[in-house]
Amino acid sequence: MVNKRMKSLVDRYKARQGVPRIGAEYQPAIQAVKGEAPSLGRCARIFVPRYDRAIHTLSASETAAVTVAAAHPRIRDILEQRCLPPLLDINPIALYPEMRGHRLPGLPGTLAVAEQCGLLAFHPSLLDDDGDELSHVPLPLVGDILLILRDQEGLYGVNWTIKLDESGFLERQNRRPLRRQSLVSQQKAEARLRIETECYAQAGIPTRRITGITFDKVFVANLRMCMAWLSRPTRLTLVSQNEMIRYYRRIIDTKYTPLDLLEELMHRFDCSRQDCLTVFYQAVWYRQLQVNLFRAVLFDAPMQSAKEEWYVKYSQFFSRSGK
């Protein structure tokens, strides 16, 4: 019997991802809306100005991960809830204009990978009625986040698979506590992860495991606070903004707080309180103010300089190497 719900799901995936899209035109296979997201209480739509679109996350762990990824200085694009092709397909890096002319290995397709790994029995499929007879149609696997980054060699991809904790990688969609997981369910989860990892690996894209504790909670909270100010306009010129940032920079590692400068800055630049806060939090986000993000960054608290930049501390999660 044809599963109408699954067929509808496949049709939706094709409508959104049947034509390759990137940047502002990208459409995730699963959106953070009722009827699609597994839990509306944990999903989110995060607007990032540089992409001119909302990024859809389906869990608190994904939201934290996207917040961190969006702040990375080498980030080029974030492709969330992206379908892995069942059949041979183009390398997603090849979709970007700056990579035209580069020879890149394609994605082999999850079906070929499953067969290579002896996991074909675990590849999901849909029983479809094409009008003549029933047939099994392969269902695309949907990844969590595919990062597109840039370094001196050009663009490269890093696949993030995200769970609440490590036990989540042993359970399909992290549905049950570890003690209630069945052997079959664990086998399916392990097979799915192996297929996903190997499919991307053959295209030169490493996979990193991310959990709810991968990134420091205070660090993530600071980034989320800064992110909330990214879309706020300021009437200050770029020259005035840079000058204001120099004022903030002078009080790092002192007893003074940004709030202590507020009246002077408002008078000097003939601006509002919101202008001063906007410049401050955007400067922290873009690392024009290199403050320690592993302690609370508050407008009314002294700032401490960063001993090591966060993207150096977490560099293994953004590296193009397979290690």
C-alpha cells in the first residue's frame, strides 16, 4: 500500500530542493513550522543579515550550532536540512560562482554508498504506485547543517550532524532514552550516519559530530545576544562607528564598563543610546572588539580581552581536513 504521507514528504523535498539553490535562494527540506518540525518548542528561525534569509533549526542544539557557525569569520553559507542525493549528483561546493572551473568530486549518492558499505537494507525507501506497478523509490536522507567555508585554497564544505548528546547518535531522531533503545533502531541510526558520512567524504567533505555541550553555553549566549543586534540600523557613519569602537577598545581589561562611556559617546557623536549599543554588540560579533566571549559580555560590566579567539579553540569543527 502506498504511504501517502511519505509520498507527500518526497514531493515537498523535490519542490524545495529539486533545483540546487544557495544563499538567499536556498530552501531547507524541513522548515521550522507546524506540521514539519518535530517540536515547535525547540525549533527556531534565525535571521542572518548576510544571507538575507531565515535559517531553520529543529532543536536547541541546532540553534546553538547555527549561531556559532554564523559567527565564524570564514563562513560563506549555511545549508540546513539539506537532502543528500540518492543518486550521483554535483558537489555542493561547485554551485558557488567563485568555484567555477574547479574540478571537484561529485556526491556518489546514498544508494551507491549504502551498497558499498553493505547497508542497502537500511536505506529508506517508499513503495510507490507509478500507474503500472508498485516500485520502491529511495527516500533522500536529510542532513542537519552543511557549512560552506572559505580559506586560502578556496571554498570547502563541512557537514555537521547534531544531537543533544552522544547517545543521540545511537538512536533514530534521538527518540528514546538509551536504556529503551532497540538493537534494530540502533543499527538503523548507525547505518544512516555511516551512509551520510561516507557520501560526503567521497566528495571531500568531512563530517563532524556536534552535541548540546560541544560549545560553551556562556559563549553561545553571548553570540545570541550580539546576533539580536545585527539587523538594527544606526545612523552613524562608518567613520564614526570605527571611532566609537576605538573608545570601547581602550577600556578592555580596565575597571570601566561600556555604560560608563555612554553619556560621553552620545554627546560626542550626537547619537542615541541604541546607536551606542548597536555599534558595541556588532563590534563584538565581528571581532572588532576582541573580548573574551567565555564570560558574560554585558554593556554594564568590565570587558576582558580574549586570550584565544573562539574560532581557534573550536577550529577542529571547521577544518577542511578529515581529522
